[in-house]
Amino acid sequence: MATTTTAVPPSILKPSASSIDSSKWPNDPSAIDKYNWLLHVMYGRGEYDRIQQFIRIQHQKNAYMTYIQALVHRQEGRIVEALDLFQTCVVENPSLINIKQVAKSLALLGRYRVAIDAYKEALTRANNDWEIFHNLGLCYTQLREFTEAKQYLLQALQVSEIQEASYLALGKIYMLEGERGEAEAIFERGARRNPESPTLFTQLGLLAFERAHYTKAFECFGTALTFCPTHTPAIMAACQVIQKHGDADVALSKYRIVYGRKPECAQVWNNIGMCFFSKKKFVAAVSCLKRANYLAPFELYILYNLALVHLYLQQNASAAIFLQSAIRINRKHAPSYALLGVALSKLDEPENALRAYTYSLKLDPTDPMALLNYAIFQSNTGVPKSKVDTTLQQFYKNYTERATSINQRELDESMLDIAKRLVAPTSGVQPQSTYSSQPPPPPPPVQYEQDDVPASSTSLFSPRKPHEVKSNDEDAPEKPVQEVPLIKTKIFDDGRHRQRRTKQLSTASTNVQPVQNEEQDESTVF
């Protein structure tokens, strides 16, 4: 037997005027509050337009309608209107819920001091409310008052020890203060209370990765992915470990998962580009890095990686331009100045290259890569051997300190071989014109950027060939140290540049002096 269903007419959403006028008590609460259940159901379903339409056609409004309308405004991003409505609710009914909603709206508007006062007013009505203590800690964190923030977050954990958000907020405060050990202890405590939290295990893995404990880091990332296989930060961090060990194919297969979920993520395209770079697929690497630069034009490490790839392809002018853009973003980034010195030396501008090296060592005098680059530059420009030996002594000292430190990642051992060849010219081995380096590690607050490339996949070039290195007996006048000026260059097309170099070589073949050809420099990938 077929059953027939009768549709509910839309008029049920609008009470008739005759029923209201004929009511014995027009302000009867039962007549006003009888649709509260419907507002609750529509808000749970996310039907915000229907809620606004329903409230608009009502002749009278109760406190619950105003409260729901304020929640809808805040969900739509209209924070100021939501704050006005919540304040109206507080005037009508100064309950704990209304006061907390006012404080939350003030915090969303960035008025943290007023929000703190509102939360403290709420504390007078409830002494064991976890949400109040947690939000007070977040407000003090935004004000950079970490002592009060830690105090309130610890009180929040005393009220409820299973809240994942409080552990994450407290751990991040310790990280901002530079106390990595305390942050790791907090994350481990939170992981014990929340054994299925992918976020806490990801943070533990990132801290282990910073200390070069790759086995522990990979275990933490694997645990996070076990409970949430699509957790993007864990996938990105695991790919960073895989990329560090040189397995670019596996890292690329994992990046496909992240690309399906976040196709416009600049960090994903940056990492994919560096994977292609490690596989010697330079066109694909440049394309991916250019896309990452398009999505995030003010990202420092994307510009640095672009300069590194162009320098490897001997497109020195393009590399110099990308490095200048990176320096404009962060004028205290020492590796950018060191790499700019290499590019300028290839462009036959030794004076500007010397200034770039000097300023890089001024910012970070303990960088082994910059010291080795500077020593090769001194050898190729005819600086006295005593100064080259002094630079190499500083290189050996800082290299040893960083290699023995547990807070630094592994260094490229091929740098030691090149340094030995520089200090032993009488053994018949010429100074190398090629040396390798690794891109600098990304900073900790940005967890989506991993531009770590194995040392065997990147190479830089010194300005001259081995047979063109000047004698150490020739004294070169010292140049005064100045700030690095802005170098205005332009990008040359590869085909036209090669044709131009070919013409220059053919016209100068009859000349007695040898002609330097940058396109035919011998390179060895370490």
C-alpha cells in the first residue's frame, strides 16, 4: 500500500497576524520562544540565509533570536555587527555565555586588552572554566606577554588535561622564547594525554628534525599519518625527511597527495621544484619554482632556490636579480649575500663580489660555506696566500664547531676536500673551481616550507678556471669595505647569449691572450 507524504507549507515559518492579535497576552513567552528549536536546527545545519530571513519576518524578537543572529554575523565575518548584538544580549541578560561571546568578538577584532577585561569579568562568575583560562593565555600571547600567558595556560591544563589546543599554545610560547627542551616536554605530555593527535606528533617530529634526530622525527610523522593519512603538515614534514636523504621519487609521490588538497600552496611547488633539481630535471625545477614564486612573491627561500638553480645553469645575471629580490625582503639574510658574491664574481665584477662576501661574513662570521666561497674568491683574484690561509683557518674552525654541535644539521664533507686543495698548491693539485653547498634550513614558525636539498644535488661555480688562478705572490690592494650596492642587470636569453659568446670566441681566436669562456667551465657535482 503506497503511502502519501504531505509537504509542510512554508507558511508555518511565519505566524499569522490574526493569531498574534487574538492572543490574550501579546507578550506571552510561549508565543515568542516556540520557534527557538527551529533556529537551533537551522544554525546546526549552516542555513544562515534562512535564519536571517526567518528573523526578519518576525514581529517580535526574543533574546535567543538576537544571540543566534549575532552568531550568524560572526560566522559571515561581520564581527562589528556581531559584537553589537552580543552586547545587547549582555544588557538584557548578563550571563556567562553572553560575556564570553563579547570577549571572543573583541579578541577577533584585535582589541586584546578589552577582551582580557571581559574574560576576567567572566572569571568572577565561573572559576573552573577551561575556555576562559585558555583564551586569556591566547590574548596575552598576542600581546607578547609570555609570563602571564604561560600562567593562564597552565591553569587551563590544571582544569582539563586533555585539551590539545592548550598544549599546542603553551609549546609554541616556549618555542618563541627559544626553550626547545621545554616545548618538547610539553608536546610529549600532550601526546600522552592525546595519543591520537596528529598535530602534537607533527610538532614533536619537527623539533626532532631540527636536532638532526631523523629516525625519531620520521617515527613521529609516521604516527601522525597513521591516525590521519591526509594531515598536510605531517605529509610535508615527512617529505622533508625523505628529501633530506635524497629519495626524490618517494617525496614526489607524497607531494601528489598534498597537491590534490592544496593546489595553490607555494611551499608544495617549491619542494617539488627542488626534487626535480636533485634529479637534474632543470626545466621542470625552474617551472615549479616560478609557479611557487607566482603564488608567494615575497617568500625568501623560494627566491633563494631560484637563484641557486639559475646559478647552477650558469645564468648568472638572472641569479643575481633573484638574490637582489631576496635581499630586499630580508637584508639580514647572510646566505643570500654569499651567493650574490658568487654570481657577481661570475659576472666579472670582483669589487661588488668582495663587498657581498664581506657583508655576508659581517652578518654571519661562522658560516663555513661563505668562508669557503670567500677563500676560493681570494685565490682566484690574486690575494696573498697569507690572507687565504687565514680565511681557511676560520673555515676549519667553524666547520668543526658546527659538525660537533648537536643543534646543527650535517655539513657537506666535500667542502673539506676543496679546502685541502686550496691549502696544498705544491702537491700538484690545482684549486677547484667548483664547490657544493646546501640551501639553508627553513625557520621553525613556517612548517610548510622544506627546501632542503641533498648535498649531491647542488653545485656552485667559482669565477675562474683552475689554470687562470693568479699567483699568490701578486699583491692585490685592499678595497675599503662598503655596503653592497644595488646591481642593475638584465636577463639574457640562452640562445642569443651563446651566439654572442661564439662570435666573440671566433673573432678573438687570433689574439695571443686567452679568452675566458664561462659556458665551458669544468664543473664537478659533489
